[in-house]
Amino acid sequence: MSTDSQHPPGRLLSKPVLAWASWDWGSAAFNAVMTTFVFTVYLTSDAFGGETYASEVLGWGLAVAGLLIALLAPVTGQRSDAGGRRKLWLGVNSLAVAALTALCFFVFPRPELLILGVALIAAANIFFEFAGVNYNAMLAQISTPSSVGRVSGFGWAMGYVGGIVALVIVLVAFVQPVFDWFGSSTEEALNIRLVAVFSALWFLAFALPVMFAVPEVPRQRQTNRLSFLASYGLLFRRIKAIYRTSPHTIFFLLASAIFRDGLAAVFTFGGIIAAGTFGFELSEVILFAIVGNVIAAIGAVIGGYFDDRVGPKLVIIVSLIGLLVAGTAVMVLGAAEQHMFGLSWSGDTTFWIFGLLLTLFVGPAQASSRAYLARLSPRGEEGEMFGLYATTGRAVSFLAPALFSLFIGIFGEQRFGILGILVVLLAGLLVLLPVKPPAKVTPAVVPAS
């Protein structure tokens, strides 16, 4: 894991690491503002048919997006590795995310525009994952085996802090403006639609540094230039070779696919549950998001520290157990007032306590999962491996959204959608337990094209 001699890898405050983490910082505008705490909350409001119906539609839309990502991600990663175009495709896909995000401005608060809004968010998710394949693959270029956990955790922490700053701007400029301006108008939800434009510009601006500060990977020597369809044949041959020479790499990809789908669902549906089940106003959702991102950033940094000392597997296991406990409390206690052990508290307090615990454990699980695979990836094949990482994740990415929607339909209450997320997290934990940690896994040997 190295970059060129002018940029010694691994130092958190080095130019390549800071530029790389800047992309995570910018991406928070899409993750935190658009898909978690603001725009999807807007999409699942009464203006689009009510939280139950709109939540179901959103869940199915994201499930379809996940299927498309599963089919396409590994080959796009493979081809960017071979062609020496990792940065190029990171830039192209980031630009597509920004454009689709900006188009959400045209989603006016009308039920007939729900499908448009879901389609734009789903399409943006597809390109965001494609960008993430190349972005995650760069982790090997800017870190060393002894620092990969800290660098990965630092990137996630930068994302959370970027989310805090973006959410504060959204809160004081659009949702609860501290001064009057045309963008603060709530007529036709103009303020929320302008948030989409702000998010697009924010993401684009902070995605640029990585394009200049991290060297491009060298083009691989190839005897034959493969067509897009032929790339799938090479992909399957490589998967067989990885399984034959390093089966636990495949086992980890499968285990992480499951629990990462649950992690993504925590963020995707967290703001929706806060508003729909616990009655949070949008300003309260954003305030929770700001505090939650602070906690998540702290968790990611702590998790990265322990990752490099005790290994990523233990960090992920502890995080998943914490998520299961906190998520169960949110679902079981719900929005009702509670009286236990001589104490009384409201549903709001329940969500603040256990919701923040959820954010504490999500960051370490995400960061250590990325660092886990970076340690297992054959040199020069990181893009394809992270493409498989995206694909295996998206191959089951219908699980959490589908189970979220299914349990809402069965029980008739939004909060029972949490049960679907918990089932996915538990399944991921159980599949991960027998997987060997990276230090005990033989590196995979993959055939050339």
C-alpha cells in the first residue's frame, strides 16, 4: 500500500490523505442531507402521500438501485484498475451525483412527483456507489498496512464532520433561517428544494482536491483489450481464483455485504423514523443529525485507533452488538412515555439516547469494514476488489429496504420497519463470526486478463 516517493503514505495530516478525506467531507452533503436527514424526510412527508406509503415507495426504489449497482459495480472497478483511470471515473461519477442531486430542485411537494423524487435519489445512489468503488480503492494508495485503520477511520470522521457543517448551514440558512432571503421561503417547499442545489455544489467543491493530490494508478499491461461484456468473464474467473487461493476473502465479502446493508439502512431510514414515529420536526431532525454526526465522528476515530491495534474484526463485532442493542431499544420503547426503575422519560428522550448510540457504533463498523478489505486486496486490484465489495453489498441491498417496507406493511406502523434492519444486522454478525481476521488470511492470487 503505497503512493509515490514524494508523498509518504499513512500520515493523517499529509496532503494526499487530507485531499482524499475531503471527498468524504463533501459526500456528507449527499449522505446526511439528501438521503438521511432532510430530503428523504421531505419525500416521506404528508405532501407526498404520508410517511407510511412514501416510505414503502422509497424503500422499493432504493432496492431497485441496489440491484443495478450489484450488476455493474465490480466491472467498472475492474476496468478503472486496468485502464489506469481510477481518478477519472471517480470524477465522472461524482459529477453525475452532483447533477442528479441538483435536479431534485424540481421535486415540488405534490404526490404525483414522489416517483420523480425517488427516481432521482435512487439514480444518484447508483453513481455514488460507483464513485465510492474508486474512492475506497484509493485507500491502498495513501496508507500503509500499519495505518490503514486510522486513515479509513479518519476519512469516515471527516465525512461526519462535513455532515455537521453542511447540516448547520442547511438549518440556519434554509430550514430555520437566521435572516430573511428568497431561499428561506417555504412556499412550494422552495427552501427544501434549494437544499438540493446547495448539496450538489457542496459535494462537487470538496470532491475536487482528491483529483489533484492523489496520483493516478498506473495503467496495467494487457495483452487483450476486453469488451464490457467480456469483463464479466474475467470477473468470474477472478472470483473463482480468489475463492481457491483465499476463501476467507470471499467469506468476508459475503458477511460484510449483509451487515453493511443494515448499516446503510440505519442512515437511510434514521431521519424518516425520527420524523414519522417520534414526531420530530424537520429542524429537530437536523439538530439530532448534527449531534449524531459528532458522536459518529468520535466513534470512527476511536474505532480506527483500535482497528490498527486489535484488528478490524473485533471492532466490527463490538459495533454490531452495540447497534443491535440500541436499535432494539428504539423499536421496543417507541414514542410512548416510559416509566422504569422509578424514572420517567418521553419518547423524544428514548430516541435521543438510543439513536445517538446507533450513530456511535455505525462509524467504526463502516471504517473497519473498508480497512478490512484494503488489507486483503491484491496490489493493483483494489478497484476490482472494492467493486466486488460494492456488488456483494448491493447484491443483498434489497434486504434492509425490503424488510423495512415489509414489516411496516405487516404491522401497519413505521417503527416496526426497524425490525427489518435489526434482522439484517444480526444475520451479518452471525455470518462474520467464523471469518478469519486479515492477519490470518492468505493473500488472494488473481489471474491476469
